[in-house]
Amino acid sequence: MSAAGRERTVFCVSDHTGVTAEVLAHSLVARFDDIDARYLTRPFVDDADKVDALVDEIDAEIGRAHV
């Protein structure tokens, strides 16, 4: 755990560049002083194969967080 508090991974997923998703995520997480966020942006997730790959990545991240 970091000095400021709990660390969380935030996936910013978009079917385009992801800029709007990043801005929204940063503004939402900023409301919680005790969370240190690590942002992972995944742009152009626009078909089933990309979604499946992203789900695998998120599952792997969840596994790392609980070790």
C-alpha cells in the first residue's frame, strides 16, 4: 500500500482514442483522497476479439492484485 492509501488499477476503455474515458476516470477518482490510481488506457476496443483480449488482461490484473 502506498503512503496515500489504497492503490487501484483503473482501466479506461474506449472504442476511439480514449481521451474522454481518461478525463472522466481522473475526475471520478480525484473525489477519493485515499486512492492512488494507476490508469491503463485501452483505446480502439471496437470488436469482439479486442474485448476478449481486454477481459483476459483485466482478469490477469485482478489475479496480480490479490497475490
